[in-house]
Amino acid sequence: MAKLERIIRGGDFRGLLLRIEQGITGGNVSASLEDGSDFSDGNTRCSVRVFERYSWIGKNRVSLNVTLFQGADGVIYLSAITSGGSQAVFVKVNTFGESAFLEKLEALL
């Protein structure tokens, strides 16, 4: 599992979400947006997206969960966590696919 967290000040919530969706799914032939949820209450917003792609190195599928939260102050908080990049039963090995998926998101930011 790999994790990325960022605080984005002065950003456009909808624009950032769209950039992430298009950047992740458009950057890899096997990447797909599996599902998402959106919540809002006044100026507070939260969006969750789950992406999946095939990892050629690990020969398996990896997922990327991205959560964006914007409070009333306008600051955007991003949390992204990958999973699924291992073929081992008891020990996590070969997490290259997870790291590469997260690096793609980091480049978009």
C-alpha cells in the first residue's frame, strides 16, 4: 500500500477532480474509473473516486482510492491510497504497480 496526502490552497475543487479523473483514465489503456461518490453541505464538499488498472510488472490489478475534501474555508485536502499490488499470500511483495499508480497522480498535481 502506498499513500499520498496533499493540502491545496486556492484550488478549484471541480477542476481538480476533473483533472484527476481524466489524467488517470487517459494515461493508461487499462485504467478505469470504477466508481465514485459526491457529498456536499453548503460550501463543504467531499468526493471519493476509485480507479483500477492492470500492473504489467506485478501481473495483477491495482486500485487507487482518491478522496478530495473541501471545507468552508476553501482549502482542499487530498488523500490517495493504492492497494492490490502484490501476489504473495502472507507478505506484501512487488508493490511497484501501486507506487507507479500513485506517481501518476502525483505528476497530475
